[in-house]
Amino acid sequence: MTARLLNGAALPLTDRGVAYGDGLFETLAVVRGRLRLLPLHLARLTRGLERLQITGLELAVVEATLCTLAATVLDSAALKLIVTRGEGQRGYTPPADPEPHWFVQQLPWTPPTDHTPPAAVRVSSVRLASQPLLAGLKHLNRLEQVLARLEHPAPAVDEVLLLNGQDQVVCAGSANVFCVRDGRLLTPAITDCGVEGVMRASILQACAAGHIALPAQVTTLTMADLLNADEVFLTSALRGAWPVSSIDAQPVRPGTVARQVAAYWRQQDGSSPVRVA
Amino acid sequence: MTARLLNGAALPLTDRGVAYGDGLFETLAVVRGRLRLLPLHLARLTRGLERLQITGLELAVVEATLCTLAATVLDSAALKLIVTRGEGQRGYTPPADPEPHWFVQQLPWTPPTDHTPPAAVRVSSVRLASQPLLAGLKHLNRLEQVLARLEHPAPAVDEVLLLNGQDQVVCAGSANVFCVRDGRLLTPAITDCGVEGVMRASILQACAAGHIALPAQVTTLTMADLLNADEVFLTSALRGAWPVSSIDAQPVRPGTVARQVAAYWRQQDGSSPVRVA
């Protein structure tokens, strides 16, 4: 069934979004009326819809709605899109022909600048569970991230670093992680857990295309790799590239790459929306 | 903040229940006005609230509400209770003093009988991820179960059997698993994944107290253990003890223990509600 845009401020209590976290979300940065990294958001959303077998969401309508809302933003704001499988009866089996629900919330957000203080991060004791079927997606099952933030809440802690069961670095609570070593940009593979961030994808694309003049490599990273790196930074749609100054109070070397990446990200203001069929 | 019972049929779009699956649920069987296994439901809910650090839910009020609703059920029904952390702003960190939300839905349900056909189950290709911090809880992050049911939907498939990454049996999609071997009742440990079902807990208690005349053991079970068992059955608050007749079309030996356990469960109609402080 074609998805329904929820108008008003409420979700039906029988929505599978709340019953099972059966859905996806995207949080988009808007600067002076333009959506940043929109094609990458829509691409990730499409992957999620496919993986969860949620059909009926007309991406062109979603995109047009986001652009219309963004156009009213004179300065900056975040738009949060949530898509659920829609209403259901008791039980995990979805209805035969569900009507997905979607809605958009406009939230306050101010873009970071080169004067934004670097991040002092803490390593979470929460180890991300390995679930390749859900890895990479921005789905609505986020209790691990909630537990991590209950342990180290914002704003006292800028971000939490999340490791997997093998003590490898995966990502931050709501950001991806990069480090610089020997003139290369390194970031963990997102194959068993974690979210494939749009800013991470944008950087990997920009490196491959030569717009960022460093080679990038998706690899395995340990805490020792981060602490010995030439530079560490976090990336997300709302934070751009955010330098890390310390991990569990151990200092991390400052560098210049995060600032270059942040400048590249700010240019994305002008990226024209790409139509997704 | 004290939790708020949502009246009406809608959840605020800013509720963390839909944003992150940040909450818990219980599905209770009601027969002729009485709630089955209520103390065990409330005990599991309490464990979940503690683990997720959701405070402010007055359990005595929840219990009284459930009992009031149950009293109106002349025949049988299911009551589904959902508790969320309440509304929040952007980001995983909960508000300083959130107001949890809760609501109860009455759903159609008919108790199984000794004439209910046994379950033909299929093994899911979804392997449950290991997350000891969430294991046992009936939380709202249920995408693994949804994926398992997308693969083998009800009612064509009675239930799906879920294994962990080591190919050990954990539970069914919405039930626990028991088998009988050498006069003992065996069920998998729920330490790394899966839900600690109230019916499972009731059986373990009844065996320990001698109300069920078999010793019970929480252990590790493989598919071979189930296929070679004297009997296999599924347990849940709504299904009681449900004999399994086949797993992936391989026949499972029929037995008499599930029927004895089911009879014990039906007696629970008369169990008087226990007050939880």
C-alpha cells in the first residue's frame, strides 16, 4: 500500500514503529534552505527499505516534501524523517499489505564551525552486538546507543566511542570515526554493526574522486590505532568532521585533515538534489 | 517524573519509543476476567525498567489498571502493555527527568486447547546477536524477530526457531523452547540473547517446587538435541505449552509432558494477583 504522511503530531498506538522499532530514520542538515548530502540520505534509506522489505514509500514524494520544508529554513535546522512499516496486529509477522507511515520533524540545529571545541570522547562499556543483517542501516532499534548514553550522557560527554565484541572500534554513538595515519584516512568497516553514516560515505567518495587529496581505506581499527594516530575525528550529517582531542582523558594528536574535510562538507550546501526513481 | 497513561489512540511523534525503541512491553493472557501469570509479568517488567533506567512508572497503578481492564473480559483476550521512556529531543541521551508513557491495548485472543494442532516450526536463517545487556528483556527493539517472520510468515509457518551465532537454540520468534530428555525438562539459557518468557519462568518455578513432577535444567541445546529429544514444546504467555510436531519438516517425537504443562498453565487462571510495591 502507498505510504501515508502523518499530519499532526501523533502516531497510532498500533504502529509497528513503537511496537518493534520496525522502521528507519534519517536526520538531515539544512543550511539556508538547502539539504546537505540529500542523495546519500536517500540512498541509505533505500537500502534500509529493501533490507526490511518495507514497500510503498514514494521516495520522490519524500524528497519533494523534504525540499519544500528545507526551503522555509532561512538559517539552519535539522529535518528528522521517520518511516515505519505502519500499523499491525499482534505478532511479528507484518500485515499482508501494510501502509507504511512517515513523518518529518524540524529540530533546532546550528552548524559547527572551525571554532567549535574538539570532542572529548569516552569509550562506552557497551559492546555493539554483531548483526550483519541490520549493520549499516539507520533503523529504529537503538537501545545499545541509549544504554551507551545513559552511561556517558551529553553534554557532559561530547561523544561515546563504541567497540564490538572483539574490542575493535566501530563508530561513535551518533557518528562515524576516522583517523589519519601515514597520510591515509582510515575508518572501520561497517559490516557487523554500526551505521553507515552519510558523511562517512561522502568522504570515502570524495577521496576516491580526488576531491579530498588523501587515499581512504576501510579497515579494522583498535583503540591503540586511534591513540597512536596522527589525528582522529568523528563524522556525521550534523557534525561534519569533528576533531577528537581526547579519548578517556588520553590526549589525541591534533591535525589539519578534519578541518579540510569540514570545509569540503560545508561546500555540500550547494549540492543539487538528485532524483531517486 | 511520574509516568503518564496515554488515553486515546496516539503516541506523540517525539516519543522515544518510536525514535529508538526505547521501552518495554508485556502481553498478558486474560481468561474470564483474570490475568494469567501477572506476578511474573510484573517482575520481568521491573527488571527491564531497572536495566533501561526508566523510572517513574507506578507499578501498583499499572497493575490496578490491568486488573480493571481484565475484569471486563468475560471470555478471553490479550492485554498488551507498552511502556516508553517518553518524549525526548534529538540525540540518544535521555532528558534529565523524562515522563515515561504507558498504554494498554486489548487484543483478540483465544486460549489454545488440547485439540490445538501441534506446531510445525521452521529454523530461521536470522542468527540472534549477542547482547547480554539486553538479553532476557521484553524490550521494543524487535527487528530480528520481524526479519525472521518476514522469512517465514504466520500463519503459514506456526513458529520460527531462532539460533545464536554458535548455532545453539535460543528461543522461538515469540516463545521459549523446551525439550524432554531422560525424564528431564531442558531449556536454553537466556544470557546473551532472547527473551525470558513468563511461561518459561513459571515452569522452572513449578519444577523447582515440585508442582511439575520433572526436574528442569537450564542448559545449552543444539538442533540435534531437539531432533533427538523425547518431546519438544514451545511456551509463551499466550500459547501456554505448545507441542512441536516438526522442525523444518523433520518429525519430532510426540509426548505427554507438554499437555501436563499446559494443564498446569490453565490452572493459573485462578492465581490471585500479587501486589508489587
